[in-house]
Amino acid sequence: MSFEKEKKRVYRRLESLQSVKNSQAMYYLQSKNPYLHDEGKKIAWVTSGAPVEFLIAMDIVPLYPEQYGAIAGAAKDSTRLCQVAESHGYSPDLCAYARTSFGSVFSPDPPTPLSEIDGMGGLARPDMLIAGNNICGTVLKWYQDLSRIFNIPLFLFDTPPLGDTIPNYYIDYLTSQLGDYIEFLEEQMKRKMDEETMIETMHHSRQAVELWTQILNLCKNKPSPLNCADRFLLMAPVVSQRGDPEIVPVYEEVLSEVQQRVDEGLGAITVPENYRFLFDNIPIWFNLYEFFNSLSAKGVVFPVDTYTQAWSHQLAETEDLLRDAAVTYSNIYLNKTIQHKIDLISTLVNDYDCDGVLFHSMRSCKRYSLGQPITRREVTEKTGRPGVIVEGDMCDSRNFSEEQAWTRIEALLELINDER
Amino acid sequence: MDLIFNYTPHYFLEGYTESLKVIQQQGKPLLGYFTNRIPVEILHALNVNPIRMLSINSSVQGASERYIQTFACSWLRQIMDIGLNKGYASFDGLIFSAGTCDSLQNLSDIWKKVFPEQWTYNLTFPVLTDTEAAVEYLQNEFDTLIQNISQKFPENPDGFTLSNSIKLFNIKRVNLQKLASLVSERKMRYHEFFKLLLLGDTLPIETVNSYLEKKISQNEITNPPDIPDSPRLLLTGGMFDNYLLFEHVSDFDYLVTDDLSFGTRNFNFTMPQSSFLQGYAQAYLERTPDPTAFDMEKRWKGLENSIHNHQIDGVILLGIKFCDPDTFEFVSIQNNLKDLDIPYLNLETSPDLSNLQQIETRLSAFIEMIS
């Protein structure tokens, strides 16, 4: 067996993806509204693990440099932006999302191709910064530098890494910070947070997460109605607009189409599904469709991944909103032990009946990647399914060798074939 | 424990892992730790010997690749290599600092998998340092640490007397401050001082205090060595511990002070002598922050004061390959140094000093430029 780059499209088009794209386009368009501040709104740049509902409840538009990195990556502009950041002193060994973000700040109106492709030309300038270190320690340094560059305030939500249990004093520490967070936002907006609006926003957040979880669960079916690339694109609103009621009907539409695929026995790919894999880590954004399409042509589908699962944790619904949020925002994949990752991946491999695991290892994201050699071995021991580690990057194409990746994946497929 | 009095610091450090076996024979449990945030006084009061992990002396290179990727912090990979070579087998347990950097965070999980027989503990630090909630959190973390160590190593004939332990470690810090003054006054070479710093973290505290006092009195009676007057350099960076760099590259004699995790940040304070954990936790958080803490303004102020107090002509930024916090922080430090019009040199290396020659050449050129 040998891999050749597959030009022929074997993806089944998901019509509702257009609604997601429209929703995102509107979201970015609104963030660039020149009258936004006159309307009593402000802009915050936030990390993907930050408690976004609080911002939405306060009429603050959250924008995600990580998501911008993904967009710039998909538009194949991120490597250039990384190089801009490097020319300002940032090491090429640092997170490529961070470097892409710095590149866009130092080069705010990238001429081509990004502005032509998506019309963004960089994120709208922030009024404040919100960072949560529940996804990694890098965000702390990244946002400190953004704060220095823009000379705007930064709020850090500190969620120390979790062990096997969550002590009460841990939740006390986080709950206290969420109180400070509200005070910080009130100070920035010069008005009090409305409790009813906050409760409503939390409700909309739960609705979106519930729909998203249902969509992910439908991929347990054979053939899987969605592939990795579908989910990586579909997840944008549940990451960035969680709590905004406008995304609820968008996900209802997606769920309906995915359910229809399941009912009709239609898979994400138009060729027979030969191999089902789990994908671990952030995708290779600059090679997203080429990578998954070439694999799809061989009948490889990814019904599950660890990245999009991260947004399937619902906020609990009790009377203590802040403690609930403290538990939810600390109890996430990247803030937990490698043993938890091994257990979760093993469960997902079994639940989604995967034949193997593809671990994407990248120097850009040490929190996500370090420990994958052990995870791979232990997942195989627990599930009997093999895994392979492929080196790449989410945004910096200089760190990805396609040939090397194909060779390793090819070896995995041969191993599976031999065992069949 | 007269071992150190019979040998030179160089000899002791060169045989670091062998020396650990001798220390272990004293009878107290040996607990290894990674960062300068670990509450050594608490460990000492619990009748264990806190010994800092050093990355010196790895004879097995690359064995760690089976468990941890090559882009992990090179200092931690070297530690893993030594561990795989049984270099830390003398330790009865290890205390990891969680909530610091991603590489160390993941290493603690990996270590548990690779060395399941060795007792390990994760002490988690808040990144915030200036809130009551952070103090309370750290106090609780310390309290939980005490309970866990008391269970694991219950033998403590003198009982838990924190204030006595604080007193002992404060003596060490004051002694190191005196020795640091000798370096600044050009009466002691930096590499000699740096070895004493490492010894200060790797020998039982009682031995360290006697030894440092002896060194201070020796230096007071001997003539100052022939050390160049200028330029006066400051070294900043993080987890660098290979003293051989400073021994081999003679231009490091221009160093008059540092801002390293193994260096000044480890002794430029004293702890309040009290048995109350709350005050202890608060004092810990009030120390000069590491690059992994939130309060960068305080961190920069500390560095700026050091530049001013030591009349610094140039700054060396010494990064460890694949250390994210250092690498990130160097960008803002460089910007601040430009504002102060202080020349700087950015160097990067790994614990095995694979680019020693390049460092020597660049440092020499830098000194020539600013002289």
C-alpha cells in the first residue's frame, strides 16, 4: 500500500456547515462594527478555556486569538504570520497560535491571502484580555505580552492542574476568582452585571453544549456521519459564541442534518468506511482538508477526536452558579493528568469502535503533546488497538513533514490489515 | 556528615548522584524537588532532607525519548535521562511543582508511569500571588503536603517545629547573601559562588550552614583574586544548573550577580520566623516571582533594581532549549532593557552544553562590544 496525495474529493458536503459559516461571518462582522463602543459594547480577546458566558452576559464580544490562528492556518497564512512574530523576537519553538496572533498584531492588515479570503485582516482590537490557564501555561505569557503591547488590562483565571480529586479549597479559590472576574468586568463596563441575563446566558450555553454533545455522539454510528475536518469546522460557534442564543438554532440545524445522515446510513465520506480512528490533539489547520481527504480516499474516517470533545462539558445547573462554573472550567481534558487522558481516549476508542489512534505530536502545544508516547502504549494495552504518533503543527507548516506522516500512517494501516 | 569538608565543591557536584547515597546513609528520608518554590522548611520540620534535583552528570543520553518527546524542556529531559540511569534511586520520594510550566506538569505524570515504585507528590502553586484567596489556597496545599508526608514518613522524634527550620534556612540565605556581596565586590568568582549555591540546595541544611560560614571567613582573610573590574554583567534565566559552563568560559568572570532560579531568586529573602502556615504561605508568594507567575511588573522591578544596585553594564539572557516561560519572557525583558539602554546578549543552551564553543565566542564578542 502506498499513499498518494488524493485530489479527488471524497467528502460528502454538509449543507448546514454554511449556516455555521454564516453565523461566524456575522459574528466577526459585528466585532468590526465601528459603532460597537457607542452601543455600549466592548471587545475582549480570550483564551479558548476562559469562562465566556460572563462576557456575553455583559455585552462584551469575545474574540479568540486561537480561533484566529485556526482561520489563518486554514487560509495558509499562519506560517507567514509566525515569521513576523519571530522577527519581533519570539522563538520558533513557541506555540504557533501565539506566534500567529503576535504576527497579526505586528502586521495588522495582512495583504494577502488572508484578507482576500476571509475579509478579516486580523481580529478587531481588544479593550481587555481574559486568559484561563486551564488549557496550558503558555497563555499566561502570551496574554501578558498582549497586555503590554496593547496597554490594556488582563484578567487571569487561574485554574491549577487537577489531580485525582478536587478538594473544596480548590473550588473556593476558583469561585473567589470568578467573583473577582465579575468585578473586573463591571469595572471595565462601568455597570453591574444583571443576574437574570447571566442565568439566561448560562441556559443558552447549556443548550448549545447539549446540542454539540448530541452531534458528537451520533458519530458512534457506522458509517460515521461526520469526519474530523467537519467537526473542527463545526465547533467554531460552540467555542466562541457559547451563551449566545443565536447559535442554538444553528446547531439544531446541524443536528437535524447529521441525524438524517444516520437515518439514511450515509457516512461523512463517499467511499466505504474501512478504518475508524481517533484523532488526538489540535488539527493541522494549514493542511486540514488535504490531510483528511487523502486518508478518506483510503477509507479512513475519524468518528472521534479529543479536541472537539473539550466543548462537550455542560455547566451544571444548581443555585450556586459560580461554584458550578468553577468545577466545569477546571475539570477539563488539558487540566487533568495523563492517566485521565489514557482513560478517556480508551473509553472513546471503545465507544466509537475505533481501529486505532492517530496522535498528532507538536512542539507548539507541549501541554497537549508531551506524554503521548506513554499514552499511546497504555491505550493500546487497554483497548488492544494500535496507535501512531505523527509530528506536525497546527499553524506552522515548517514543522510538518507530509512524507514522514504518510509513512507512519501507512505502517499503522498495514498493522491493522495484518491483524484482520 | 563531613563529606563536603574533605572534598572540593567541584568534586562533590561532579559525583552528585553518588553523593546522594552518602547523604541517604544519614538515616533521614531524602526528598528530591525541582523548583525553588518548594517549602523546604516544612520538609525539614517533617524530618526529611529536601534535596534539589540537579541535571548534572548524565551518562545516558537520549533514553528519555521513549517516554518524552525531544521538544520537552531540555533540562527536564536531562533529568529524565539521569532518572533512567538510576541516578535518583537514592531519593525516597520526589516533590513536583505543579502549576508552573507545561513541561514539568507533564513530566510529573510521565515520571509516575516510568518509575511507579518511587513515591511522588504534586504540590500545586497558584499563579496569582497577590490575593487572599491565593494565600489561602497555598496554605491549604501546604497543609495537605504536611498530612501526606507525615503519613508516608511518620518518624519525627523532634516533632513538627516549623520556626526552628525557618531559622536554619534563613541562616543559609543570609550566608549566601554575604557571599553574593563578595561576588559583586569582585572578591569571589561567579563560578565559585554558583557551585556554593548548588551545594546549598543539595546538602543537608546543618552541613550547608557550617560550610558556608567557613567559606565566608576564608574569603575574608584571603586576598581578593585577580578578577576583571568591568564590564559588570548580570545573568538572567531560569532552570540552569550546569556550573561547568561558568568554569569553562572564563568571560563569565564578568558576572557580578544573577537572576536565576538556582541563583538569587533562591536566597534574596528571609522567611518570617513563625509557626503559622498562613504567614508562611503569604511570605512565599511575596518572593521575587518566577517567569511562571502572574505578577510580571514585580518581577521586572526586581530585575531593574538589581541592574541599578549592582551597576550593571550588560545583561546575559541564558535560555534553556525548549523552556517556554524563559523564551517568552526574554522578549519583554529585551524590550525593557532597550528602554533602559542596557546592552544584552541572548544565549540559548542545553544542560549538556553542546554549543559551549559558540557561547564562548558570542560572549567574548559581546564583552568586547560593551567594554
